Amino acid sequence: MPRYQKQFNLDIADIDLIERALRGEIARHSVRGNAVLAEPERREQMRALNALLGKIHNQKIFYAQVKAPGVPAG
């Protein structure tokens, strides 16, 4: 029985391309406005796209400068 691959080798450009494609798909569905919300399967698809975009966002590690010069308590 085949096993699923648990780890993928994607670089930042690949993730950026995926995010842009997801945002474009969400925007394409949003243009239709209330007609999209009336159809339950489209509403579920929009919810799934937003959930996937959220998963990608939550896996990012954001770095910030610990002691920024010129910033109070920085």
C-alpha cells in the first residue's frame, strides 16, 4: 500500500506562488458577490480555500529585531 509523503521541499518563491494563486481564486469567487454565498458548495469551497491560506500563514516564522535602535523599550 502506498504511503503519503509527509515532507515537501518548497522554497519561498513556491509558497508565494501558491498564496497568490489561492488569493486569486478567492478573488475570482468574490467578484460574483451574493450569488456565491447562495450556493452551499461554493460557500464550502471558499471556506476551504481560506482555511488552506490560513494554514500556510500559520506555518510561517516571522522574525523581528529584538532590540531595535531608537525604539523605546526596544
